[in-house]
Amino acid sequence: MALSKNSNSSNKKKVSYISVPSQIINSLSSSSLQSLLVSPKKSSRSTNRFSFSYRNPRIWFFTLFLFSLFGMLKLGFNVDPISLPFSRYPCSTNQPLSFDGEQRAESHLGLVQESNSSSGYSNSSAVIQLDGGKNETSLAEGDFWKQPDGLGFKPCLGFTSQYRKDSNSILKNRWKYLLVVVSGGMNQQRNQIVDAVVIARILGASLVVPVLQVNVIWGDESEFADIFDLEHFKNVLADDVHIVSSLPSTHVMTRPVEEKRTPLHASPQWIRAHYLKRINRERVLLLRGLDSRLSKDLPSDLQKLRCKVAFQALRFSPRILELGNKLASRMRNQGQYLSLHLRMEKDVWVRTGCLPGLTPEYDEIVNSERERHPELLTGRSNMTYHQRKLAGLCPLTALEVTRLLKALEAPKDARIYWAGGEPLGGKEVLEPLTKEFPQFYNKHDLALPGELEPFAKKASVMAAIDYIVCENSDVFIPSHGGNMGHALQGQRAYAGHKKYITPNKRQMLPYFMNSSLPESDFNRIVKDLHRESLGQPELRMSKAGKDVTKHPVPECMCSDRQQQQQR
């Protein structure tokens, strides 16, 4: 089908385009394309020698017959007048797909995939530009860097008049205090700090700056102000909760009542029923282990408060921000970049109940560690490794991440920042990625000598630096779920739905395991599986029990476009 582009000026010549299947393009030589697509220019002068041919009917019909015969040969056998000998079946391919009348493709798995004519696969057609005899063939430009449609959603944290009215009495109350001790890695600590602020609001108590428990695994002794901007934290929440750096002198000698039995997903009603009398009587309440203790389904004002803490109040300390932004700028210097959060550390394989799949020796290391510390296994202990893998509960390996990126048409020259700790087996296990995508960096590759030295033994600070570089990337992909992936999903949504690709592990893993599936089929299937997993707005209301800091729509974000449609 021929298309034409209208020129902006009458002086410009028209440029035409024709779409041709890529198999045909690949089978033709440049001279064939010239003969097919470029009409020869008419001579400005005619010779008397051939003038009789325009008047002799026999010569005329004979000439038409020759041209017709040549055209039939050209279409039927792809005769190339320049590059003989020719292939009799130039369009024959080894593609393992068969199409029926409804344009469905059947793969080697026996699965039927609906054909989508508007899919935009770059390998389905080629575009030929006809520009004064100059021919160019190029695959349609990929859309890997294209951002999802945010549907006009923007942050909106409008609290109700009742919430603002209650704030007056809550902020004046300076006689009861909430102490919290948060544990885990940096991103897990962030989640617990968010919940601590909300619980303080529910109890009408002042919040003492949370204490960061020394991390057992990494030995990190960082305090709140080492990681987060404390003054900014206090200022942003000044209208919501009274925050102090330490207990006032009037309460220093008070023995806090400690509570360790907060159930999972406790509601505000449960918090008030079990803690309000205690804190009113003892004046100081100490809570530990807040991870997932507060319900994810809260009243609207409390949901907005969670977003306010996560996306506005919890800003990293100035020196961390400065270094993180420097590294992000170095990635940005040469254009767009992708960030990967690779979860391939030893403790991740142990905790998930999965195996790295490197060698039997490494599998034995993981199994032995799990036998010595069965408490490290996070849930579903009755499942085998194979069952966990098929259920999508295991991190993607370097090879699986590589195949995913290629299927999603990530450019081979894409600059990639990878976040995460040292993989089990060392950086050698990353070779599938570095071989296909050689521009592969982490914070150690980007930092100048001495820049990371002050934080060498500060795992939480290192995680914060990774977070900043990933937050600034054009595309983010986690190889596994986890706290950092969830936090960045919400952060990128709140920033305008920057592209975030959620690997659809459960559905695509059977295709990873099918070694007989051609790569072209695999790529097409995997890309199709991720069309709705690119960071588009997702309504949290349809996901009961999901964290609003992961899905901020609609409690913390509203859309002008949506409001106009409702009018």
C-alpha cells in the first residue's frame, strides 16, 4: 500500500513510503530494489531509429508481451537481472508459525496467540523511503524508551477539614510519646518509618525519631540522620505529627511500656483499642518489629499521610543525595539509561528457597545455609524449588534477565546501571548480561577514587545511593520483588508514571524452560505478556491489601483528564 506525506511547502517534493515484509526485503539485492521501486527517467530526446515502434501494432503488442512475461517471472520466481543465479523460493522461511484465516499464530507449544496488527514489533516489516532514487531500508524504531501514558494523574494530597481540625489538638499534645525501633535493610526501614508516623497520628502521640536497629547481616550502625534528612522530615510533617529527636527531660526516667505482639495488618481501631489506654497511662510506648503490622487498607486521610511520608518527607541526607545525583548524572551524560535491581546475593537465594542454577557446588552452599538457618526461609516452606520457580517466587537469573531485555527490544548499546549486592559466584555470573549489553555499570564503576570510601561499611547508605540512581533512570526493572522494587514502583508512579517494567515471571517462565521454542516466537510472546506491565496507572482500590506507597492511585493521585470525563 502506497502512502504519501504532504509537504509543508509547495516547493518541496513529495516523499512516498511503501511497507514491504522483511523476508522479501532480505531476499532482494539492492539492484533488485532499484529495479522494483525506482522508475527509469524518460529520455529528453527520442531517436528516429525506434520511432516506428510507436506506430507498428505488431511491434507494440510484442513489446507488451515481453514486458508481461518478464513481470510474471519477476513476481513468481524473483528473477534478479543482475544477481543470477537466483533462488526459486525467495520468500520461504524457517519460521515455525502457521497462520489460519483468523490470523492466529500457533507456536511449538501448541498455544494459539492472537495476531495483533498494531503490535508495533520492529521485526515485522520494513519501511522503504522513495526519495529521488535513493533507497533506504530500516527496521521500525523500537519503543523501549517510550514512557507509559500517565493518564494525567498528578499528586494530590488534599486532607479533609476534619483531619486538619484534629491536627490542632494532636500537635498541642506534648505529654505522650511513641518510640519505635525499625529493622532490616534500608528499604524495609523506610516502610516501618512510614507506619510509625501513621501510628503516632492514630494515637495522637508525639513521635521520637525512629531508632535504626543494627543490621545483623551487614553490621550497619547507621542512625536516622546518617541516611535521611532529619530536619526536612520534621518540617514536612509539622502539620501532621509532632516529631522530636529524643524524649524530653520530663520523660527520660519514664519506663516505656513495650509491645511486641502487634498482629499483621492491624487496623486503626485495633491500634486504639490495644494501645491508647497504655500510652495514656504510661506516657511512653515502645514498639518493635513494625514490618507489615499496620493495615494497608486505611481511611483516606491516613493513606494520604502514608504517601506524604514516603514520597515527600523521607528524603535522603544531603551528602547521600549529592553523591547519588552525581552518579546518576554520569549515567545520563550520554543519554537515556536503564536501571536493573538484580537480586542474586547469597542471602536472597537462601531466603527465597530458590537455587542460583550455577553449579551443583553453589546449589549445595545455598541448601546447607538453609538447613543451618531454617528461620531465614520466608514462607511456604512446603514448596519445592521447582514449584517456587514456576510460581514466580524466585529471582530471575542473569541469563533470564538478558533474554527478557532482548525480547523487550532493549537496544544493544543501552547504558545499564545495575543495583544490588555482590552476586553469589561473583561478577562472572553476570556475563550473559555484559556480553549482550557491554555498557553495564554499578556504583563502583561510576564513582571516582575515594568517593564511596566513607560509606564502605554502610550497607544502608550504599542501598540509598542505588535507590537514587535507579529513581533517576528512564526505565527500571527489578529481577525480583522486594522492598526496593515496591518502593520505586510507587515513587516512579508518583513522579508521573515513569516506566517501570514488572517481569511477568509466572507466565513467562514456561517459555524460558522450553528449549525448542524459536527465539523469534519467544520474543514475541514475552513482549506481549508485558504490554500491561510497563508502569501504567493501576487503581489500588481493585487491589485490596496492596500498599498505597506502591499503588498511589487514586488515594494520593488524581487526574484532570478523569475529572473532565466525569463532568
